Amino acid sequence: MKLKPIRIYVSLANLWRALGLEFIANLDQRWPAFRFTRKFWEFYLGNVIRGKELQFEFEVRKGRLT
């Protein structure tokens, strides 16, 4: 059994949301080519701009059990 992520959403504090950083961090939901924006936030801005909530939605993929 494997899990494939379908949707990943980051919510930030109201200050960062008002400045538009939450929109930028979640751009990869609309356009997968913008996945680098979430990666940049995770690796470089995560200690400064703290995430308030992470939401994950997974799809279960069943295969043959050995």
C-alpha cells in the first residue's frame, strides 16, 4: 500500500496571508510548475515565516502484497 499526495495546503498567520505569502506558498496547487515556491518556503523561509497549519490529502494505491 502506497500513499500518493493529492493536495497539500499550507496556511500561514494573518500577517503573512495579508502580504500574499500564503498565496505564493500554495501556487503549486493551481500550477504544478510553481512547485519551487513551496520548496523555497520550506527550506529557506520556514524558520522565519512559520506555518500555522498543514493539510494533506492522500490517495491510497494498493498493489500486490508479497
